[in-house]
Amino acid sequence: MNIGAIAWLPALLLSGAAHADDSMLSLFAGTEPIAISLEGPFKQIAGDDTVDPPYRPATLIWKDASGADVRIPLEIKPRGKSRRKDIACQFPPLRLNFPKGGPPGTPFSELNKVKLVTHCGRLGVANPAYVSRVELELLLYRVFNRISPKSFRARPLDITYIDSDRGGDSSEHPGFLIEPEAMLATRLQTELADVTAINRDQLEPVQANLVEVFQFLVGNTDFSMIRGPEGDGCCHNIVLLAAPDNRYLPVPYDFDATGIVDAPYARPVEGLGIKKVRHRLYRGYCRPASALDATLAVFREARADIYALFRDDVRLERATIDKTIDYLDAFYAIIDQPEVLQKKLASHCI
């Protein structure tokens, strides 16, 4: 395997984009924040700790080109597990359920169910750390976009929450939408895999190794490409796409537990022998040296672009940028030193 083995990835992305519905792509093709308001019973939503919370009626408000409000009725519920715990977030991530055939001419007209990543803190509490963590996680989606076109796209939002449970109190916070899984599959002209678990040799090796090294880059151990938590389907913080050769393409998501985001509630997966998420641990499968070399070449070639994502971000404080660049420097120091690379990756595979 060589660098040429991954050359088909950008071409396939362009092919998929050319045949996909442009209206489906427009929301996630952009990178600038979209300003919206969300009006709903957020006290109830934030306090709902049930396993399967119900959807509650809400309204999304977006201004059109003339400045007029476009009101879109929808339903909202809290989602996720770890971030809904009180020790993690006082305001949960959300799932938005748009009506089918919603108002045309809006960025949201092609959406059905979509994940919203929120600021995690209480509504109305201004804390720069909340903004930083949202922005860092968003940028990690951008990093993997740079590494592989088999990746989720994300669109930032500037959200004004209007809490109908508190007399219409309003507060502004950042957030971002994650491209729905079905939209990802359509864009890439593939299908979502419906499996409970797979064997490691069923993974498409080029994409899988890109994911493994990316997770090492960002300091993430909270994922599995072959199975989910007990009682759940495949996989954990990974979506599988069916590849043409009867293999599976893993696509990662959910990066709040990474060393780069460094959320105060994040912990490494138990039993791995590391105490902090900032401590990197390679969880990749053992592969031929030529395959790893080809993967690392992608990361070396993307280095300047990856650094620029963080250095040029206007929402990050200087201290956060410096901390992130130092963390990236440590990754590249590892892969650029053969002896350290052998110790940290090649001989640490599973």
C-alpha cells in the first residue's frame, strides 16, 4: 500500500457531490455561523434525565434575506449519555426533529432529525470555556474533513435560546449541527451499515487507519470501529458505511472526550492505563509498515492546514490556541522520529 492507495478518496467525494441534491449540501457546505433562535421549554428539556426522553414542541426562528422572521415548528429532546449527567453538562446536547417538507428556501428545508452540539453550561451563564470547547470540537470535524472526505460535516450556529418555561428569558450561546448520517451516506453514494458488530478485517483498511491515527492525533480513546457498548448496536462514536468491496468505512464523530477539547468531565476509557485524556494512547490495529507510512504521509501533508484551522480561528482565545498547537506539535514530534514512532504507534498496535 502506498500514498496512491488513498488518491481515490478526494475524487470520490467530488463524484458524490456532483450527483447529490445541491439543496441537501448547502447547509453543510458553508462554514460561517448561521444565526437562529430556538424557542421552547428548555427548563423541562434540561431537567429530563429519563433514558428515552420525549420530544417537546419548539420553534426555530431564522431571518430571511429581507430580515423577516421565518418560524419553523419542530420538536426537540435531549440526547446522548455522558453529557447529560449533572457532573458533565447543565444543558444537554439536543436532537432537533424538523417537519418533513419544511419551509422551502431556508437552510433547514431538507432536514429531518439532526444532532445539535450545545455549549454544555447553564443557559444565560457566560463562560469563555464553554465557547472554546464548542469551537474546538467543531474544528476537529474540520480536521478530519481535511484528512478524509469520508467524514461528517458540521455547521456552526449562533443560537438565541428563548425559554418558555422561564417567561421567555433569552440567552445567546454557540452550537453546531452535525450532518445527519443518511445525508452523509447519500452524499458519498453509499449506504449506512445495519450491523450489530463486525470483525476488524471487515474494515476498509485505508479509511480505518486514517481514523485510528486521527484519534491518536486528537487524543481520543472513546471509540470502537467494530462494536458498540453492551446492549447497543455497532459502533461506538463511529458510523459504518457499506463499501463496494463488502467492507465497511468507519466515520468518527463525538469528540468532546478528546485531549484537544480537554473537557473537565472527560475521562479516558477505563482499563487503558492512562489517567488523563491529554495523554495519548494509540488504539489502532496492527498493519503493514507501508500502510502506516502511507497514512502518516496524509497527516504530514495536511499539517499546515490543520494548524491554520486553530491559529486562524477568531473565537478561540490566544491561550487556547497556544495550548492546542503545543498538543499538535507533540503528535508531529512522535511521527517524525522513527524510534518514538515505533514505541508509541507501531509496537503499540492491537
